[in-house]
Amino acid sequence: MTTLTVAPDSPFGLHNLPYGVYSTPGSPPRVATRLGDSVIDLARLLHDEVFAQPTLNPFMAQGYDRWGAVRRQIPELVTGDVPDDAVHALGDVTLHLPIEVADYVDFYASEHHAANLGRLFRPDNPDPLTPNWKHLPVGYHGRASSIVVSGTDIVRPCGQRKGKDDPAPVFGPSTRLDIEAELGFVVGTGSAMGESIPVEEAERHLFGVVVFNDWSARDIQAWEYVPLGPNLGKSFASTISPWVVPMLALEDARVPTPAQDPQPLPYLSMQPPWGLDVELSVRWNGQEVSRPPYREVYWSPAQMLAHLTVNGAPSRTGDVFASGTISGPAKETRGAFIELTWGGAEPVTVGGEQRTFLEDGDEIVITASAPGPDGTRLGFGEARGRILPARSTPAHRADDTGGTG
Amino acid sequence: MTTLTVAPDSPFGLHNLPYGVYSTPGSPPRVATRLGDSVIDLARLLHDEVFAQPTLNPFMAQGYDRWGAVRRQIPELVTGDVPDDAVHALGDVTLHLPIEVADYVDFYASEHHAANLGRLFRPDNPDPLTPNWKHLPVGYHGRASSIVVSGTDIVRPCGQRKGKDDPAPVFGPSTRLDIEAELGFVVGTGSAMGESIPVEEAERHLFGVVVFNDWSARDIQAWEYVPLGPNLGKSFASTISPWVVPMLALEDARVPTPAQDPQPLPYLSMQPPWGLDVELSVRWNGQEVSRPPYREVYWSPAQMLAHLTVNGAPSRTGDVFASGTISGPAKETRGAFIELTWGGAEPVTVGGEQRTFLEDGDEIVITASAPGPDGTRLGFGEARGRILPARSTPAHRADDTGGTG
């Protein structure tokens, strides 16, 4: 047996208990929780085969009451002696994508971000926010298959771009590769087609939260996104943290959202405070360049889920929706480099070099933390990714030959 | 044993052999093909358990060479005597969603449609096409979980809309519920993250084609879609035909696409003709109101798949991408009612009544056919759906109470 100890001020103490999926060499992936720097196999701890699975989905599908029961059960089991085969050191395991992603939607829920991007992308518009922005959480569906776990390398995407003065678009590796520091919300149980999830019931459907980096190729995005929204500028990769922090662990992080004016339509009206006081940190090659505050985000996760389903669209276990870039009012709280460097016009100094967008070899690590009980903090794990050079595929090599139409 | 016969001019003759998933009362869904009005259980015919599955995905994942081998094997087995338990009358079975949909992307590939919608949605723009339209196939990700099989009822969606002169948006059932007559393309085998599928290799990845109805709530769409594209105006439902017509059955339907000018970038250049001479038929309460011609669509399925993956986005077995509304140059070939009725200004007569958009109880049936060998035709089955009234959910009932913000 192993006796587990954890420092009282650990961000992965008994007040957190996030869920992830780990493996050791030669063994298939299984569900675990994390206590300090120990990874605890939940199938072995709880003697329940729902955790002897390569994703959290079967457990999530058991629903809200079960999530609470398991969360109450774990602390007493890990504070005594724990079977040796249930415990691994964090450094000895591989962490996997913890969920099988069903549908993925990215929102645009930070007013500071939306206003900054409006000024940069649509400078001729007098109002940087589109007329709908304060009436509904604007969002779009993204590619579920390119959501990857922290540590996955990111190949620089190729695509079409066209500068303002270029006579025709050109093809090649993105020259304006960016990040978006976000939170992702994992749907534990969904709703049938034709039904909807009212805002006051969102809590029973939302399983947990991950750190989310929505890598973005701004040059590809700018050329493609009118009129149907972002596609290839986003679809090549999104990175999530390996640990899903339960919504049930975030009770002490609940804060009101910023004041919503005009008052939203009734289906988006919230009673309890539904904002979250989660603070993110963005490190670029090891140097912190931004601290985006989720508490500044205008639309709450409950509002986003209510909106997504109010038209009767079905939702499923494993759906993920993300907040969109989190930016605060101050420059050093902007969650995307296009904002931080104002479209590239105001470089930041990273490791003594001037940077605007990402260069090959750059590494981004986004972490987050939130208040826990009694002055503690909760950790979120990290969303880490390194940029690899664009690949020379047949399609790319053909770039300098004539097309045949 | 049963001896199968099929009329030489049947649209479901030996030249077609589409794949679907059927069940009989008390038995789980399994893969079948269709010959005339007979449904043939492929696990029983071919003694292969890959067909004793509730979706086509395991078979599709076996790849292009295997698809060809099975297609060559079926005709000799069904022209002799067939085991009784392998054959069912079409009317005796339930047809299911034939694929487990992975990622879903909807394109906007018909020039006539894009130009018509540009004129209707953006009347102030001098060019109805956006500047990118002839350089890349514009598309966006949609909701995979709301793709349903023909025959599924469609509940009228609720959502926000705002007329030009309304001071604020209102919430309620859509008043401009529309269809989009499309073809959907099913990806049989995908590509890894960081890789791409060149246009000349698309053939080896594309398994088959379905008829696709992308139900659209125009009022919800018009209010929400700037700047990130359609979301709730589309996400409530898309209907597909139960039979997937193999790409391998469509050799005689290959035609050149319309001339592409300007010449696309090399990664989108096609050598063999990649258009498809598929003609759709839209029936509204039994009356044919349009015959959209797929051969008029500007971008080919090979170009759409090459574009989707050129940035290194992964693709998977079960990915579906659709053409977008198919409209020809003539009014009676427009594939959406917003075009057919010019935004509601020019009603059509359906069963003696004047109609613009869909009313509760209306039924839409979209079918398609294509040339086969020796003057035959191939049938596509149908995408059928009936509109049910909007549901009164708690969110809707709250509509006339004050919000709490």
C-alpha cells in the first residue's frame, strides 16, 4: 500500500480532484484523478469498470448525481492507504486526450476581445461590435478531430492568404500564426433533438473545464471568413489541458459576470452568479506575456449552453464549447497575439527578441488557476504546444507549377 | 433460398448497389444493399461480420481497394439464389442513419446560389460574390449530431430574429423556415493531422454520396451570422437519404465542372472531370417545385476535400461534407425557397395555396438521379422530412416574463 500526502496549499489538493486519462508503457489508457504530483487510477481505487476506459465519456454519461457521489467518495479513499497499483508518479505516465469530443463550438464571449478584433478586422465600422453581439453569444462550429492534448506538436498550417494590395491570393505557410487563450467547457450529459437546456439547468449538464488554446492562422482566417466564418484558419489544431477540472470544484470561483446591458432575452437570463474567477497565464518560450482574466468574459457558460440548444439542436456527452479568446481591458491581459501586438504593429519582447506572431520552434504554455476553499488555489494543468515548420506535401510542391483548372 | 429479380431499368439495379443500415423488429441494425425493392443483408450474403454493425464506418475504414472488391463481389452473389434470411422487402424494414458522422462541413459551392444569396443578404454590395468565392470553396463546420435519416420529423426551431426596423431582437419560432437541396459526400478513409489529401487522391478517400437537406431558419441565420457564420439557423437539423450511393457507381455521371475562372491555385487543380451529372428533385407536399442540377456546381467534391485538409486538419472515416444549396441558372432549378420565392416576395403555388417558407405540417421530399451505364439511371433514395410545430419549452414559456439579466 502507498500512503499519499499532499501539501495543504497544492493546486491539486483534495479540493480539486480533476479527471484525466493516463497510461503507462504497455497498458491501455484509463481514467485517473490527480492529487499533488500523484496520478491515481480510479478503476482500481473505486473498483468500478466505468473508469477502466480510454475516455471520460462513459463516466460523464452517468450524470450529475453520480459525478457528485464519486467526488464525495474519493477524498476518504485517498487519505488512507492506497493500493500500490493505483498510484503513479505524474512523471511516469503519459496523459491522453481525456474525452472523445462530439461536437465542438467556439464562442466569442469576451467583449474586450470582440471589440479589439472588430477594430483590427473591420476598421471602417463605427462600432467594433456587430449589432447582435450583446444580444446573443456569437459562436461557430469548429473541427472536433483536431482537438489534441497538451504536448502535441503543432505543424504550421498552409493555406491561401491575400494581402490588401495583392492582386490575387497566394498559397503557403501561414505567416501570422497566433494563439487564443480560452477555457473549454465539457458537456457531461446532453439533450435530445427538439429539446433545449434552460440556463438554470445548465449546471446539471456541465461536467468540467479545460484550458483551451485555439491556434489561429490570422492570414488564412482574414481571407476566408466572409461570409460563412472561420474554417481553415482554425481547423488545423486546438490544444486542451489533460485534466478536466470538475464544475463541482469551482464553487468558490463563482462570481457575477460583467453587467449585461441590454438585458438579455429571458432564455438567456441567469439567477445565480455564473461567471468564473479563473485567471489564465500565457507563457511564450517560458516568459509570461499575458494573464487573461476569465471573470471579465461577458457571456457565461450556462448562457452559451442554453443558447446552443434553444433551437432544439441535440447535445451529447463529450460536446465541447469554448469561450473564445479571453481578453481583459489591460494590454497585458489580452489572450491573443493579434491583440497583444495590435495586428503586428507593436511587437513584444520575448527572450530578448522582438516577436509579433509565432515562429517555428516557439513553445506556448497556457495555464490557469482559480480560488478554492479557505484561501487555496485550484490548478488547471497546462495546454502546451510547440510549432513545427510547415510540411512540404505534394500540394505544396505544386505551388510553383501552373494549374490546370 | 430466394431468387432475386430486378427490372433492367430499375434505378436500384446492379449498377447502383448503394449501402444502408436496416433493421427488422427485434433485431439490431445491420448493413445492407438495395436491389430493386429488396434489402439484402450483407453480413449474411458475404459472410463478413464487418457488415453486422449498426453503421457503415467499419466497412468504410477498410479502404478503397476493399470497397471495389465488395462491389465486384455482390452482383454474382445476388443474381443466383440468395439465402432467405438475407433478403427483406423494402417495406418491411426500418432504415437508419447509415453512418456515424464524425466532422461535418457545409460548403457554398454553387455560384448561382451564392450569387442569389449575396443579392438577398447583402444588397448593398456591388458584387454578389465575396472576393474569395472564386479562389476557394467557402465552407463552415456544422453540427454533426443533428444529421438525421430521411423520415425524421423536424421540429420548427426557436431563436432570436430581428427585422430591419425592429428596435431589439425578439424570440420565438422561426417564421422563415427553409430547405437547402444539396448532395452530401461521405469520407471513407481520412488523413492524419499535419497531412493533406491532394485533389488527385480524393477519389481514394471518398466513399459515397447522399441526398442532403440542410434545413435553414433564415430569420435566425440573418441575425446571427455576422461575423462568425451560420450557427443556430442551421444546427437544429439536416436530413440525409438512407442509401449511400458509392462514388464507384457514379463513373458514368462524371462531367466537367463549369469552367473555373480565374484558374484556381495548384492545390485545387483537377485533371479528370470531377463534376457529377446528378439531378435533384424537390417536392413540396407532393408537388415538384424545383429540379436543382448538381452539374452546375462550381467546386467539385475533390476540390472541397483537398481544401479541407490542405492546412493539415485531420479527416476521419465518417466525415461528411455537403455541397451547399444546388441552384441552376433558371428559377425552377433553385434549391432553396429563399431563392425560389426571392426572399418571400414571389410566392409559389403549392397544392393551390400560396407559399413562401415552410408551414407546420408541410412535407419536403428531395430525391436525385444520375446517368448509369447503357442509358440507365441511378436512384439516390430520398431525404424526407415533415415540419412539426415549435415546442413550448420552459425557455419559451419564459418569453413573456421579464428577464433578470
